[in-house]
Amino acid sequence: MKRLEETVRSIGKPSEEWRGKARNHILNLTMPPWALGRLLDLAVDLAGMQETLELRVGRKNIVLMAGDHGIVDEGVSPCSREVTTQMIHNFVGGNAGINVLARNAGAKVTVVDLGVESDLSALGDKILHRKVRSGARNFAKGPAMTREEAVRSVENGIGVALALAPETDVFGTGEMGIGNTSPSSAILSVLSGRPLPPLVGSGAGLSPEKVVRKVRIIEQGIRLNAPDRNDPLDVLAKVGGLEIGGIAGLILGAASLRRPVVVDGFISTAGALIAASLAPDSAHYMILAHRSAEPGHPAMTGVLGKTPLLDLGMRLGEGTGAALAMHLLDAAAAVMKDMATFQSAKVSRGGLP
């Protein structure tokens, strides 16, 4: 718990001074005021985080947290838990969607075992081994984990951020865990106080009839465990997931280092909700990559008060949305670095302010 408490205490707001400097610089670039819209908002955000106009976004690392879920036993996913392990081998082989999109974005992919049910020790240093326990328990029948295990999952995520930081300018979040839309929906419902049914989607492809049953199972788990919405660690422990805790920790660690973290879709944003509940200022370092096709995601972004950069109807997870959004960080940095000012280009402002 000490690492978590120290990390939360160390998180401060981005620099308003550097945000102001970025705005002034942008207003002197050869274009009408704010003509590149939200790309310029992104540049201002990055300048405030990094306290420089020379934005550092070249070294990107998408950290893919992995964990299994006992709730899968209730039929909330069309896939079996074995797929989690199979996909981790696919990631390590470089053949999954996230590998393709990360290569295209010039980003590394780091796979972290927070709670995969199978033994992954044979993968050696191809992944980071931070297992808290072998899978979260079935929260329809009891807590997903103990409070101590929840804390360890978050602290392990913080540790990963600190370990990768010397070679990372920008973090991205990713995840793998069959069944993890169920704990994500539960976390959202509890922390937001919203009714569950509209927040639950098909996940990996459930039929409408099975989605109805999925809602009943999640509601059963929330009633049984009665998580305290004012205690994010209690929520994580009772209805969450180990990889979701790891994502929350990664975000907190990145924020403590004043590093931007590009948050992927539905499951990653559940981790972001936990992080923001533990340390509200950590939200300043979150860049929401895209709007997930999961129906609960807009409610998540509303709780965080943020607008995702992209809306492409995606629901793959793995960090794929984060990889795509990283191109926009590159673009924002390029505008700040390479675009001429009115003075340097000897261009008249004309009637522009």
C-alpha cells in the first residue's frame, strides 16, 4: 500500500504556464486561429504535461495487461478462458492486431501477466511476470479478489510504469482477458451510480438473449458483494479484474512521472475510472484514444469529462485504439516543431487577430 499512497501523493496538475506558452506559440503559427482544432488542444495538453514546447512523443510503449476472470463460468462470454493464454502467445509472436497497428505507429508492445490462469513462465523475458493470482474469482459468487490482491495489482502496474519510464515518452494501455467487459461494466455502474442494463454490451459477440443474461449475472454480483462506490479499491476487489487494476496502476505511475498515457477502449477506461477515483489529478495525463462500440463507453468518458480522439466503431481492445491515436500525438508534435510562424515565414496576418 505504501507504493500506491506515495504515487497518489506525487501526482500534480500539468503546468498552466507551459500550457499558456503553447497557446501563444500556436496563435503565431501560419494559419487562422485554432484552425487545426482538437489537434492543437492535444498539443497544449502535451506541453502542460511535459513542460516544454519540444514535445517528446517518439518513444511509445503500449502496455498490455493480461488476466483471466472466473465470471466466464457464468456464460458471459462466447469464448473460453483458454483464449487469453492463446492470444498472449499470439502477441508474443507479433501476429495480433495490436502488433500490426503498434508497428505501424512505431510503438513497442509490452505484455504483462497480472492474473492469467495458466503458467506463462516458459515465455521467460518475452513478457513481464507480475502475477498476483491465477485469475480473478467469479464475482457472481463472491469477491473477485481480496483487497490486498487489488492493491497489489495496482502497485504492480505502477511498478511497470516506473520500470519502463527511462525508455518511454508516451504510454498506451492495452489488455487481454476473456470476460473482462463484465467487470468493466460493473465498475462503471458502481462508480457512476448508473443503472447497469444500458451499460452492458455484447463483448466478444454475445447474442442479444445472452446479453440479457449477462446483465442478470453482473447485477447478481453487484448485489452479493455490495461494493462501496466511495472506495475504488473495494470496487476493484469485489467486482473488478487484475488486469484492470494493473491498468489503473500504469496510469497512476505515468501521471506521477508527468508522462501522457493514451487510454484504449472500454476495459482500459474502466482502469482509468479506478485511477481517477484514487487520484483525480491523474485524469489530466489521460488521453482517451477512441470511443468504443461498447454501449457503456460514452458513460465512462462522461464520468472522466473527456472526449475521445477517434470514433471508428472499434471494439477489439488489446490497445489497438491507443496505437491508432498515437499517430495524432506525432502530428501534434510535428505542428509544434515544424510549422512556420508568421514572423519566420514573413507572412502577413492580414485581418487575423
